[in-house]
Amino acid sequence: MHNDNSNGKDNAFQKSYCILTGKKQSLDEMIDFPCDYTFKVMGKADVLNIEDVVSKMEEIIEREINRDLISLKESSGGKYNSYTIRVFLKEAEELKRIYEYLKSLKDNSTVAYYL
């Protein structure tokens, strides 16, 4: 469900309380854009295709993500993979759209967890 307010931003990305300042702040106020941002994406090793995920992220931000900035950590049993993906973001809207995409992957069980 998409909820718009007067400035066209989704309610989930409107001002939230910052745990450091205790003040209500928007993403633009909490994070200095442009910036390098780190995403964590975890899922079952036999289901999660990180190349597909990164390709879609590239579509969202309309530029390449350096594959050297992606690292993999396998679970001790080999059942799960955890990826760290560092992405250059120009604005809060890119962050919002990537998180919406990751949420859709969690909703369809491709991704087990994301940060």
C-alpha cells in the first residue's frame, strides 16, 4: 500500500525519531546525501541470487555498483549467505526505492533478512 502526503513521499519514509538526537527527522536530515551506504542482504544460499538483486539495484539508481564492494559471508552450515553491498547513493529517494525492492524480496521469500 502506498500512502502519499502533500510532498509525495511514502509515510514510512516521513520523519522518524532519531535514536541519537531524540528529534523527529527525515532521511535527508539523518543521512548526508550523496553518500556511500551499506546494505546487508541475507537469504538461503540455494534461493538468493545476489547478481539479480544487484542488477535490480543498479536499475533503481541508474548506475553500476562496483562488484568489488560486495562481500559474501556463508553460514557455518552453508545453508545461508549474507552479502554486504556498498552503494553510492545520490539522494534519499534512491535509498527508499532500494528498501522497497528489498522488502518485496522478503515478502516473496527470496530474501530472509535485510538491513
